[in-house]
Amino acid sequence: MENTNKLEKFFMSEGAFAVFMALICSGVFAGTSIFIQYHTGSFSTTSVTVMLSEALTTGSFAAVIGYTGGFLLARVLEGPLVGILDIGGAIMTGVGAGLPGLLLSMGYTSLVENFILSLLTGAVIGIVLAAVILGIRKLMPGGYSSMGTDIMVGAGNIVGEWFGPIILIMAAKFDIWTGLGAMLGAVLCHTKKSPIIGGAILGAMIVGYIAFLLGFTTLGIGA
Amino acid sequence: MLDLVIKSIIVGGLAGAGAAGGAARMFHAPGIQGMGAFRTLGEMNACNGDPIAHFSYGLGFLFSSAGSVVGTGSLSSDVLHRLVPQWSAGLTIAASKDKTASGNPFKMMISGAVVGAAVVTFLNTLAGLIPSTMATIAEKIVSPAAELILSPILPVAFWISALGAGKWHGVFATVFGVLAQSIMGNATPGCVLGILVGQSVQDEGFTSKRSILMIGFVTVMFLLIAYFRGKF
């Protein structure tokens, strides 16, 4: 028990950020290794993955590197400022597509294509990025400690309140049956005092699918 | 096939552990550095510690990710942005029976490794089995809703909070929010910075060392980000 507490404390510390970065970058970078071998499993956004496939077949990486490199740098600079690193631009796109593209174009193909090496390369990239981000935080004046955090929690709660109704609107907009399903799910959840969002999504999918199978609606597919 | 399964488990476990642990740390930002995205934080807040809500929200994206992986080989960014954090949160909360457990990076890291390995292996091997109708329904409902949340609801929520928090919070959130929208494509980071700088100005005054340094620092960062994103 005491060991668990120690571990939990460690992972709340500033330095443990490097551990999480090593983990995620290792996985994402090696994911691209899998993608090159099997054409599945890239963590990058769909559009960037399409760009990467294009580059892999033509051998011209300039577009991928230019696009993703800018994103990576911008996100690494922004991350320490706001306290949240955007893993979309920085890791999935930058580490998942940009850096493998860069290494491949420079001829270091084994670092990407060899699965074990790709895991290690990714981990090293993660640690380097973490060092840069933590370094920028050290330079930040004044420290952060709870500055305005309550205000941001308030903002998070506003978003939470909006989400359920928006899912309901989208479900009803898409198809009457998904709308009714979402309505049913949301009502059930609300009477059980849990957030309506889960019920709305599941209800829309289940009722929508059943209505489609029974031929009540085409859902705009194949009609 | 076995080779692909083993590699998927390794990659999914690693990336899942990192993403979920980083997501848990977002609840403690900016005190400690977290990672994920503001929208992930908002969406996790929306599910409010209810395991079923966390699970269903992630499930919607399992279907759309399956569509993406079959079509292009990309798991889609939703796997690490939404599926892994939401399901890890649901798993952690259900296992510990503690609604706040999704803010515990250690527990989330363990759940994330399990969820990541399972989801990535499933998507890499079995995604083709999901009925395309289910994928379409999820995509047509959840994706546009998520897009609306990303902009304008998320920045508006931060903006309203900043305007309500005080004179300087509102002023700086407005200035940085507009700049962030045009430079980064979303106003949220600007509004967050506005709240941070506004708090500093309100606490210690305009001419305090901390306020001057922070405003200067933010200015330099904005210029650099604008440069790297090719804005001039």
C-alpha cells in the first residue's frame, strides 16, 4: 500500500511527465513502423496518414515534413504555456508522421522500419521533447500554482452542460429514428440521474441500427 | 497475423499508458504539465465521473475509428484523444468506485495500457467486422457534435468564464483569444492564457515583475508560434 502511494505521488510530480512522453511517443512512433509494414495502425489523423502513404510511395517527404514539423514546433511551444500539451499536433502528427518522414528522407530507414529500434527511437524522442517542454516551464516566471484553475474548471463544466443537448440535436438532425433513440436514451439516463450524453449516443446507435435493419429508414446510405 | 497482434499489443499498451496518464494530469494543469487536448478535458468533464457515460462516449468513436482504419490505415486521432482517455477513465472509476479516480495519473496509466492494447489490437485486426451502418450513425452524430464543441463552444465557455471572473481576466482573454483564433486556428489556448495573465495582473498589478514577464513571454511565444505555423 505504501509503495502504491509512493508510485502515485511520483506520477503526479513534474518530472514524471517525461515518463508519459517516453511511453506515448514510443507507441506512436512504432505505430508508424507497423503502418509501413502492414498498412494499418498509424496513430496520425486520417488526412496526415494519407499524406504519409503518398510520401512513402513517391519517396518525396517534403510536404509531410513541412506540414507536420510546423505543427510539432508550435505545439511544443504552446504546451508548457497552457499546461496541456496537445497530443494531436505534437505527437500523433509530429512524432507519428513528421519525424519518421524526416528520418526516412535522411536515409535512417532502420530506425523506423525495424520495430524494436522504432520503439527505442520513439522513447528517445519523447524524452527529448519532455526535456524541452519542462525547460520552457522552468523559464516561465512566477510559477503556476493554482492560478485561475477554478475559473478553468468552471469553463469545463459549461462545456459539459452543452454536450448532451448537442448530441440530441445532431441525432435528430441526422435521422428521425436516431433522434428518437437518442431521446429515449437521454430520458432513461436523466431519470436515473446520470449524464444524458451516454444514453443519447447509445440510444441513437441502437435504435438507428434496428430501424435500418427493419427497413424504416435508409440513413442516407445506398438510397 | 501473430506478428501484427503482438506488435499491436505492445504499441497500444505503450501509447495508451502515456495518453491516459497524461490525460489524468490535465486535471491538475497548469500546476503540473499534462497532455491531451482541451477538448478531451471538456469531454471528460462532460461525462462527469459516470463510467457508463465515459464508456458510451468512447464507443461512438470506436465505430468511426474502425471506418477510418479500414479505409486508410489510420486509427484516426480519436483513438488517443477520446477512446483511450474515456475508456480508461470509465475503467479506473468503475474499478476503484471513486468518481475522481480519473485524475490519478498512476491508476489511469495502468488502465490506459490495458485499454490501448485492446483497442489498437482490435482495430488493427478486426475493424472490418463492425457493421458499416453503425459506423455511419456514430460518425454522423458524434463527429459533428464534437466539432461544434471544439469550436465555438469550448472557446466560448472559457471566454464566458474569463469575462465573469474579473476585469483583467476578460480583457486579456479577449485580446489573446482573438490572436489565438487567427494564429492557431482556435481561440481556446488564448482564452486560457488570458485567464492566467489576468489573474496575475489582478493579484499583483500591472507593473509587477510577474505580470510584465508573463505578458512578454506570451507575446514572444505567440510570435514564434505564428512564425512556425507560417503566418508571416
